[in-house]
Amino acid sequence: MKQGWLFATRKNRTLFSNCKRRMENSLLLLQCFMAGVMLKKFSMKEPNRRSLFRKKNAIVKQWLKIRRGKYPNAMK
């Protein structure tokens, strides 16, 4: 029973899953941010503008998904 103490009550279980979800979402945000940084570096030495815009749009789309509440906890 000792190792199961965290999941002993329903409240604890929801707390735990919220925490986990929030962590995943912050990781997503971090990925988006890093992608933005990479994009900036990339744009310095990228001759082909079209591929650059494609990358940028993908990142923006992911941001919008997060903002629109596909991941509701991401902004907490």
C-alpha cells in the first residue's frame, strides 16, 4: 500500500494528472519557442524564402492551437 499512497484518493489522482498535463503543455510551448529561435537563425542563411515561410506557418499554427484551447492548461 505504501507505494500507492499518491493515488489513494480521487482528488490526488486528478491533481497528479493535471500536473502531468501542465508539464506536457509547457514542454510543447518550449518546443514552439525553440522552433522560433531556430527559425530566426535559419532565416539568416536561408536562400529559399518559400521553405522558410512554410516552417514559420507550421510554428504559428501550433501556437494558435495552444492559444485556442486545444491544450487548455498550456497558458497557466
